[in-house]
Amino acid sequence: MSEPLHVLHVEDCESDTELLSQILGAAGYQVQLARVEYDYEMRRALAEREWDVIIADYRLPGFSAPEALDILRESGRDIPFIVVSGAAGEDVAVETMRRGAQDYLLDSGLTRLAAAVKREIANARARRQQRERERMLVRELERSNADLQAYAYSVSHDLQEPLRVVSCYIDLIERRSRSQLNEECRELMSMVRSSARRMSDLLKGLLEFSRAGLSDRAMSEIDCQAVLDEVIESLAIEIRNTGARISIGAMPRVHGWEGPLQQVFLNLVGNALKYKNRHAPPQIAISAEKRGDEWQFTVEDNGIGFEMAYAEEIFGVFQRLDTGERQGTGIGLAITRRIVERHGGRIWAQSTPGRGAKFHFTIPSAPAVAGEDKLFFQPALADRRELAEARVAVLA
């Protein structure tokens, strides 16, 4: 039984369309073919129905294959596009395929047409199946992330209550039985209270991490200098108590989410204050440098530093290299990384033990362009050029 084939033919000569129909019919296709000569006809044809393949003459009196390719790209449709031409140089063939054509045939090579159509339809079907698999994976990931966030919230919320009960009963016992408790009992109760408080902090950190970088609000232009002013103000007590000196270079305006970006600076500057060198007050330098299409921010300190072997590990959840008296949950840098990556940037660290640390992170200088999910298949330029040159080699 013949396989139906819907062909959109960009051609001004009716006899060529009839020849095309005969060639494909002889190959076993049940051909349903429409011919267009102008750009508005092609737009209308693409809007009216689905097509299995587009076959285009390279140049018509009022239209051309490159223009037809542009219209196909604008439509967002993934339809195999094959160019047929009476004669063309190698450069023309390569450029046409670079712009999106799947094959380029000379009129003298029409014996390859049916095979080319079969191959490109199969390739398009494979691409559609791959995209559907990717969509399904994305949907599964989104559901999984939503479930994990809900689970993190549930764990954080549900476990906070028994921790509060433990703390309250410890306080109650201590108040009512203070005179009957010896020093060892009071110390043990203090340890229980401290453990309950730490567990509460860990649960809050888990919830913060699950929410980090998630925002339904659109990005807006942010004055990083104003953000840093607020960060320094919120850390004023720690800065005064440690005798820290903070220098801030010229700061840019970027596109992002102000609250999360403020959290990034707060975590990095807060860490510089927390992990200070015992023999000198903290000195923290914050700078920004334009590099290509992004801004690179640096927060540098003169603190205790760390071995570079741990430069990646410190961004893990609940990872702390220092387990001494410095308080913290070990989740701040994990949250920082998640926020930076949500902005389309990256973060990394450099350090030498005893000589401080540098934390670098990037934010794109221009906002990501939001748009529709285009399905048009366009391989990378290098791949497309290699494919084109291989096809041109067999045109004759």
C-alpha cells in the first residue's frame, strides 16, 4: 500500500511539479502536492496544514530557496527542506545548507530525490521523537523538583515542632528544678538545647536551599552598588565587632532577581567575616570586571583560606571545612551556587591556607531573551558546513 506523502513545492513551473510528482509516485509514495511561487503563498501553506517535506527550486523570478528557508525558520516548524537547482556553485550549495536545507540536488541528480526524501523524513521523525523524549524528561524533572521542594518543606515544618517541644521542656525542667540540678546535669541540658537549636538551623537551611533561585517574578535591572550598600548595612554589627575593612570597586547594573542576588553577596561577605584570620582584622575587597558578555564579581579576603583540593567540595550541601567554634549550617555556599546558576552564571573559588580566599561569580551582562519554544532543527554551524561540503562532493 502506498505511503501518503504531503509535499510543498516551491516552484514556478507547473511541468516541473508534475515531474516531481511522477518521480515520487514511482518510488511508491501516494503524493499530495501543492505548489507555491511567492512568500505569502508559502506562509499561508505552512499555516493551513502539516507537510512531510518541502522541495524548492533555488531561484524563482519573485522568490528563492534562501528566502523560503527564512520563512520556515520563522514558523518554528521542523520540516525537511530539499533544494533542487539547474546549476549552482559549491559556495552556493554550502551556504544554502548552512542556512538550514537538508540536501541540495542538481536537476541531473533527481534520481536521488526519492532516497533523499525518505532519508530526511526519517531523520525529522527521529528528531521529533528525541524532542518528545526530552520534553518528557523535563516534565519528570519538574515534577521531581516540585516533589523534593514539597518534601523539604514538609520535613522542615514537621520536625520543627518536636524540636520546639524538646527545647521548651528543657527550659521548663531547668526553671523548676534548678536548685536540684548539679553542674553536670545543667551542662548536659545545655548540650541538648544546643543540639536542638542546631537541628532547627539545619532544617531551616534545607528549606532555604530547596527554594534558592526559584522565582516566578521576571528579572529586572539591579544596581549592584545599592545591593551591596544594603548588605554592608545588614552586617554592620559583625563588621564593627571584627574591625573589618571593606573596599568596594565600581559596581555595574545587571539583570536578575534583587533578593537572591543580595543573598549571594551576603553569604560571601558573611563568610569572609566568619572565617577571619585570628591575627589580623578582616580585609575584604569586592570588585567587578566586564568579561565578554558577562560581569565577573570577586569577593577577596585575608582569612584562614582552605586547600584547593576542597575548592569544589565547599559548594556542597552541609559541607563545612571548619568544624570549630564558628557557627553555621554549611549550606550557605550551596545556596549561593544555586542562585548564581539560576541567573545563568557560574561560581568558583581560589585559596591558599592562611592567605585568604577569592570567590568569583559571573552574571550575564544582558538578560536572557524569553520566547516561544521553537522546534526548528538547526545543527551547529561547523556541523552544518561539514555536512554541506560532504553533500556537495556528490552533487555531480
